[in-house]
Amino acid sequence: MQNQKKRLMPPIPFASTILFFLILFNIPIPSDLHAQSIDELKKSVVQIRVFSQTKDPYSPWMSSGISASTGSGFIISKNRILTNAHVVSNAKFMEVQRYNQTEWYELKVLYIAHDCDLAILEVPDENFYQNSIQLELGGIPELASPVDIIGYPIGGSRISVSRGIVSRIEQSTYAHTGIDSHLVVQVDAAINPGNSGGPALQDGKVVGVAFQASTKGENIGYIIPTNVIQHFLKDIEDGIYHGYVELGIQTQNSFSESHRKFYGIPTLEEGVFVTRVFKQGSAEGFLYPGDYLTAIDGRKIGRNGNLIETNSIDFLEVIDNKFAGEEIQFDLIRERKKIQVRFPAKKMALMENQRASYGKEYDYLLLGGLLFQTVTRDLLEAWSKTGQTQGGSLLVYRFYEAYPLSEGDNEDVVFYRKLPHPINSHTDFYLNMVVETFNGTKVKNLKHLKELYQNSKEKTIKIQFYGIQVPLLLDRDETEKVNSEIKRSYHITGNK
């Protein structure tokens, strides 16, 4: 499976875990490693303490307890600190300290980009920046070259410097959202919990930010390269973070000769097949299933989907470097004819439910103890841990096959939990089912379901679910009568 961000296939077997404190080490750092230079560079690296609290997707009226964590960051310009988004996500209070400082300073988030796991922070107190330096961004490191990681490992308050070797550069999934994929630099090194958000340096310049590690192999860590950092910094130049554009397609490699013959693809023509085009993506109305993509912006695409010039970078990396409104150009074969299409890049609003989210509350509808909510990655992850997942295969299938993205403005709504009461004792059969219609009207999303319920005058509530012919029936008067009672019994606050 490749590039969930743009292609939205089921989860790949790339199991990575965000480490709030990433430290990479394997190769001892020589004693003559520019000691004076490293001492200067330390003045830009900071330790961050975060106190966070989250909402519970499974019980959306409840919040978790306060948790504490630490991470790293570094100064990149006047009064601006760069770190990972996951270090400061869901923060209620943050404080920061520089190398050789004894005082902790209050910290605030200026910009946060969950889709590329980066954030810009600021300390309001100018005293924090005294005698500091700003790190300069460099290029993408070469394969087999060493990088030095500076940060604050867990278990101590002193700064640490360690080294890893660049072993691979490719596009891969960022664990923070679980679906977005961008370029990553893989470092062969042992991994201990340590300084996530700290800089990776070569020759005194930043070549990346340490951010995640693989759980499927030893000595595999990852840094966010500077092209992703530069994209983030350019995005926020107008004071707003807009986020990445989405091509919005699925593709298939072209190794199959039977496929190539069926579509009339010349023997030597490299490229990939389009298998699916999603609503609201950049490609909608311009690319179609069966199209054979041979080049993007004049750069040839191989049969495996990689750019031929590099043979290791996915062609979607070209899309990653664009901003909304910029032109995308494809050379392709359609119905045995070579053509060229151009269209503007744009964001895809419906992608938000596919991402893990942070710092948000979860909307829901309570009907006679039955809980309805939009199907999101957050809800699925919380739901999967409850053990109450019987009958939910269609729910999971629809999410990972991205059915809502194929249907335009629609969002799946699921009856995922009930708060037991005599009025709902007969409803277990419908648990974990996706809502199709309410009193005969197709449900577009949770907001629409609420409107249908509030505006309905019918005595009987009739909810039809996908894959089930017999609808769920509720008496409207009884449902409204017991709602307040159920809220009191289960200590639910709010008017949802």
C-alpha cells in the first residue's frame, strides 16, 4: 500500500509510532566533532514541557485527565521556535527552557500543521532569547551521509547530541495523522525515547526534524526533511496555515501485461493506471479511471509510480510541493490516444475525517440512549479498543475504502454505542451500523441527521442502515421523554 494521503487505500503495514522524545544513536560521535560549533548550536535548541488534555471520541461529553510530556524544538528565526505538531497537540499549558537556562518560560502556539507534523511556537518574554542563535535550513542530506541530532532525551534534563546515517529517502506515511504522506529521510540508528522535534544537522545547518520511528524493525528512525519544512513556512507567510493540496486519486502499477494490452498501452511506455477519482480532489473532472499517466509536469512516471529520474520518489511528491491554485500537468493515454491535461491544485475538505485530529470536540446525537456520531479516524481508533465491535465490518470497510470521498458532500454516520435503558433494549441488532436514511430521506451527515430529527413531525422514527432491510423504529414521544433521564443517569452535560 502506498501514499494513503493521496490514494486513500487501506492502512499499510508500515507501523510507525510517534515518539514524543526521539533520540537517534548508533555511531559514536568523534571527539573532534567541531566542539566549538556544537556548543554554539546548542544555544538554539530548547526543551518543551507540555500539559495536555483531550476529549474522548467514544464518550464525547468527557475529557481525559491532564497528562505531561516533553519534547524538543529549535529557534529558526526571530522569536520563532520550530517543533513537531505532535509535541504540542492538545496542549492546555506549555513552557520552555533553553540550554544552560534555569528559568522556564511560558510558550504559545503560533501555527500548527497536523498534516505534516510541524508547528511554530513563540515565547512572549524577550529575556528567553538572550544570547541565542537562529539555525539555518540546509538541503536534503545525501544517502550514507551522517546527521547529528540535538535534543533532550527522556530521563534527564541535559541536552544530548547523537548521530545517525541516512539510509533511505522516500515518501511515506506520517504517523501523527495516520494518512498523510510526504517525503521522509530514514536514518539507520538505534532508537531510545528522546527528543522529538529536535534538529537534525549537517555542517551546522538543519537538514530535518526528528519525528517518528518504525516499530517493525530495529535501528530505523525518521526525520522530516527541509523541503517539507520550507513548504510549511511558505504556507504561513500570509498569517494562515492552509494545508496541503490533494490530487484525490488511486492508482495501480502497470506491470501487468494483460492490463497494458487491454488499454492499448505501447510496450515501452512507462506509467501507472488511474483506478479511482474522488470527489472534491484536484483531479475530479480532469482524470478518469482507466487513464494511463505517463508524466507529471514533464517528469516521466515509471511503472511502479516513482519518478523515473529518481526511481525512489513517488510522483505524488510533485503534488506535495504545490500550493492551492498552482497548475498540475499530466501527460497520459486515454482511450488509446496520447493527450495532455492541466488543472489547478486544490485542497480536499472531506479528507479531514480520514485524519487523526487534535484539539477538537466531537459532535454527537443522543436518541433514547442511542449514540450517533460521524465516522472519523479518532472514533474508529477509540471504538476498536472497546471490544464492542461486533457487526462493524461494513463500518470499517466503508471508512478505509473512503466511500464518503466517492459520494461528494456525504459523511458516514454510525450508531456506535448505546447507554442501556428499557427503551433501547431491542436495538443491539443495529449496533455499529452506518445510517442510510431517516424517515425515508438519505442522510448526508450528522448535521443533516440532527435537522431531520428536529424537523420531523412523524410519531415514529424510522432509521434505515446500510445492508439491513429492516429499519430501526423508535417512538418519538417516548424517545424525547427519556432523553433527559438518560443524561442524568450517565452524567451527560450539554444539549446534544
